[in-house]
Amino acid sequence: MGIKKIILSTIVAVLGAGMIVFFVLVAFFYFTFPRETHSLWKYKGLRAQWGPQLVSHFPPEIPADASLKKFSHFPAVLQGGASIQLRLSLPPERFRELYSQFSAQKTKSFLGGDTNRHMNEPEGMPTTFFYTSGNKDGSFPDDFEIMIFDKVLPEAERPPGFYWNHGQSHGVAMSMNRNEIVYWAENW
């Protein structure tokens, strides 16, 4: 009976040590790696962490006259990409001013959809998913015009291979029907 007791004690000790190591690793990764946030009060500070070339079109602060305010931020983790998105519903006259401004600034636009569809269209370009929609679909409804502010190379000028590996894109998605604007930037 003595050997069985020793083996059982060894198994219990190994399992106990394994569980302790597991919980330490889980805690380490939980507290070390950044997570997605939707907290509006963090907007100003998180926007400031992005390079101005990608977020200069975002408002410096959330406008007081916006009626719908949604925010999503996901920081880069290891080789994973980062995204920032602010969705606002604005008064019609203010929305129209921004629509005119951003329409003049865009290099290309798409109606509805998501980044997977947009980059697979002829002379397509990565855009974003609809992170602030509140649903898991991630696709913009057809009444949104997704405008890109980045240079879009014609197919003939694109390098061979995966053209968008380690890139970035930014722009806005705007719906005239809803007076909504979604500011977005992606870095991968």
C-alpha cells in the first residue's frame, strides 16, 4: 500500500503544480495583453495614441451635438492589427458639411459591405468592419458609403503577392439616410 500512496501523492502534487502554473499564465496574459474597449470616456486618450496620419480626420473630442455615440478600439497585439472606430449621429446640416468635406477627400468608395468584400473587388482596397454596429455581422448596410482616404493603386501597378500585408487604411463611412458617420482607421 505504501507505493500506491506515493504514486497518488505524486500525481496530486503534479496536477496541483500544473494548475498553479496554468492560472499564473492565464493571469499573465490577461493583464499583459490589451483588450478591445468600447468606453466612450477613453476615446480622447486612445485617439492620441494613434499616428496623426491615420486619425487626423477624427474629431479631437466627441461632439456634444451627436445623438448616437459608439466607440470601438482594439490595440495591436503581437502581429495582429489595430483598429479604432467612432460612430456618431449628427444634426443634418452638420452631417451634410462633413459629407461634402470627406467626399472631396476620398480616393475611392464602396456602398455597404466590409473589408473582405472591398479588398476583393476590382481595384479594391482594405477598409474596415462595422465594429460599432452592435451586431456580430461586421458588415455596413447598403446605405453607408465607405470612403477611403488612402492611395489606391491600379491593378497594373500593384506588387505581386499579398499587397496589403502590414499596411494601413483610414476613412469614414457615411449614411445620408441616417445622418450617421463612422470614422475608422486600421493598422495591420
